[in-house]
Amino acid sequence: MPRGKYIIITGGVLSGLGKGITTSSIGLLLKMQGYAVTAIKIDPYLNCDAGTMNPFQHGEVFVLEDGGEVDLDLGNYERFLDINLSSDNNITTGRVYRTVIEKERRGDYLGKTVQIVPHVTDEIREWVKRVTAESSADICLVEIGGTVGDIESMPFLEAMRQLHQESPDDVIFLHTTLIPVLGVVGEQKTKPTQHSVKELRAIGIDPDIIIGRAEEPLEQKTREKIALFCDVPVDGVISAPDVSCIYEVPLLLDEQGLTDFILQRFGFRRRDGLYKWEEFVGGIKDTAEQVTMGIVGKYTALSDSYISIEEAFSHAGAALGVKVCIDWIEAEDLEEGTVSLDHLHGILVPGGFGMRGADGKMAAIRHAREKGIPFLGICFGFQLAVVEYARHVLGLDANSIEIDPETPHPVITILPEQEDVEDMGGTMRLGAYPIAVKDGTLAHRLYGTSTIRERHRHRYEVNPEYMPRLEEAGLVFSGVSADPPRMEIAEIPGHLFFIASQFHPEFTSRPLRPAPLFYGFVQAAREKKSQCSE
Ligand code: GLN
């Protein structure tokens, strides 16, 4: 097997330039050439994982098969590359230091003074190499979060410099920057890029490729100037203009010769075209039909908190030739009755925590159930759908103990093994578990199989004591996981489409393999729309 190759992606000028999408896109391009690709996200913060971070501040917490709670960029990697990653693909400062300190306590450093260079940097370098080898990747993409010049990212950059020094032909540095345009003259300015490259070079890293983000494509003049001042070949200066759909980015990068540039650097050959992907992007962009889906949530001001749901909608939409428009609905506005749901072809209640907005979410669920509007509930949305059913169909004064610990009818209760855990990082049921799907149900029709695996992130679950009563009243638990038995999917037969899952189907949706629940949901919304217009 050839040695692993590495592409190190850094960011300059400012954050939020879409480094994650660039990284994912490059991965896709190389994978489509037949190479095995993996990707690592380095987050230079001290948290050990993203599980304890507020989605308001940081965007969605993505959950991996192994239960790792990671940065949302890993979601993009999984979607673009259509692979499953592990927790080790997300390195944080907290995790590296924890490992080094544990080694020091064990006496592994044989009495030496433990230092950032070489001990921390060695740990990082070994980690990157280990993940690459374990995943048998030909190419590993390493995205370094933050902006060059931040104190936090220094040890990581130094480690990557060492990796290059160790084996210069196997490492490419790619720097993403912003090319601002000055209003009056409309000129693309390269100075901020020059400065951030200077910063990189001061730490011993010479970029091979520069990707310039700007609203419009870079002018030839701009590319030449960057090439000259930053000492990269002109064909290594690539434009990343604004696009309406993130899945277009790989096509744009490929058109400019980026794939060929990388392959040539690594001594690899070009093998294939990109038609499947082109077809998929066409499916998203050239759709005449449109449905409107409402997402009733709590963090709707920051849509990054539901990024996997948005993507799952676009995958399902592309497969069905339907454009899915999302209407973000703040659950608390529903409680005050200031918004209407009448224009929606489908209602989704996503995952969430805590009591704020719960009544609004339940009002939306009741509306969908009673008015025959397609409904998909995810995690908290599933739990609230069960509470709503117990309240308005069974007539119980029911609740989840997360919302009211004193409720007389705790239809949603705490998972037994989660009761006395103290470490906030580890109190949830996380990751993928197998689920048995009952024959003859909507869930079975959608998945087309009797055993599925889906990812979880929750503390509470359906109280098994209430299951017989709920089922007698017409709610069907069509998916159950074993040991102990846990309710995983609930549905209402006879409703156009009413289904909810304790797991998160959005985490496993892929561009060319939409999640079955989303596929069925969009299909039902299309049907609802055609019924309305009849
Ligand atoms: N708050 C609920 C629980 O902990 C749901 C979690 C979620 O939606 N991710 O079980």
C-alpha cells in the first residue's frame, strides 16, 4: 500500500469562510477518482467534545455511529464522502492534552520535562497518522479550525509542519482566505491574503494551493497577483465564489483544475468523471415543484443548529425532484398564537431540550395530527408526539418528566442507566443501535427492511408502562430496540403521514441515499399539496 497522503486545510483572514465545505468538496472529488479518503477536523478549543456546547453558539452537535458528539463539519464530511467516521476523526485541544497528561501520570515520558514541542505535537502527528492508517485511506484531509494566527491553533500548525518535514512529497498545504471587494472601485483586494500567508510562512508553512472566497469568481489579474505575492503557481489559485447550493462547490473546484492539480502533486492519475454528482446537483437546482415544510423549534434564529435536517431535506428533494422550502417557526410564537401553520405541506418537530417552547411544539403536533398534515417528529419531537397523544386522545394529564418532574402521568421518563451520572459529557444514550421494525407498518414500507441502525442522542424515553394504553388508543410503535426494549418509532395508521422517531434519521442521510423517513415525508408533503390544489 502506498503511504498515506495528507492535505492540510487552514484558514486565513477570518472564520466562517466555508472551510468545512471546501474540505468536504475536495474529499468528494478525490473519492470520485477512486481513492480512499478520510477527513479529520481539528478544533482548537479545550472542550473534549462538542457534546457540552450550546448549539446557539456553535451550531449543531453531530452524532457519529460510535456515539461521538462532534463538530458539525464531520456531518459535512460524512455526507459528501458517504463514509462513517469515528470520534477519533475530531481532534480537540482538550482531547490531546488529556491524552498527554494521562501519559505523563502513567510515567510514559520516563522522567522527561513534558512540553508542547515535542510531546503535544508528537501526539497530534501520531493521531493523524493513526486515523489515516486505521481507515486505510490513501488521502487524509486535515482541516484546522479557526484562523491562522490564533494562539489556540499553534501546536496543531506546528505538528502539521513537522508532518511535512517528515515526508514533503506526501503533504499539501491548502489555505482558504477571503478576497474582499472595495465598493467604489469594485477591485478584488489581495492584501489580507498576503498577510495571512505571511503569517503561515512565519511558522514554516508554505501553502501549495490558495482558495479565495469572494462573491464573484476571482479575476485572472487577482489570481496572478496572489500567485506572485504568495509564491504559489497560478493554477494553484482557485476561486470559491458564492453558490446557491453547497453541493455545487465540488463541481466549481473541479472545473478550475483543482482535482488535477492535487493528483499531479501526489503522483496520482485522473480516472473518472463526475456525472453522478452532476446529476444530483441538477436534481436540486432544476426542480419546478415545491413544497413548504415548517420546522418548529427553539433555535430557529440560527439555522446552523439544524444543518443535518436541512441537508436531509435537500437529499430527499433531489431524489423526488421537489424543492423543499423551509419555514422556520419559533415554538414560542405558536404558544402566543402569532403564527399560522395553514400554509404548510408538512410539519417537523426536531430534537430539543427543556421546557421552553414545548407547548408550542405540541400545538403544532396536534394541528398536524388533527388536520391530516404530514408530520415528522425527531427525538424530542417524538417524545412530545407521545405526550400529545396521551393528553388529547387518551385524556391523561400527561407529560415528560424532563418538562414536569411531578407529572401524574410520566409517559416520557428517564432512561434507567442515565439517572446518576455526574459527568455532563456522558449522560446520554449516544450513537447507533439496531432497531426492529414491525411488518406491515409505514416504517417498514419506508425502510423496506426489518432491521435498521440509526443514531441517538437522548436522556429520556417512552415509559413502557404506558405502552399498552397508547397502542390501544391507536398509536403504533413500529420500531423497537432491544435490551431493554425501547420505543423507537411511533406512527398513526390512517393518517396521510404521521411518524416520529426517538433516533435522528437526519444524521445518516446522504446526498445519493436520502434518509427513508425524510424521503417519505417529502413525498407525503407533495401529495398533500396536490390534494390542497384539487
Ligand atoms: N431532551 C430529550 C432527551 O434528552 C430529547 C433530546 C433530543 O431531542 N436530542 O431525551
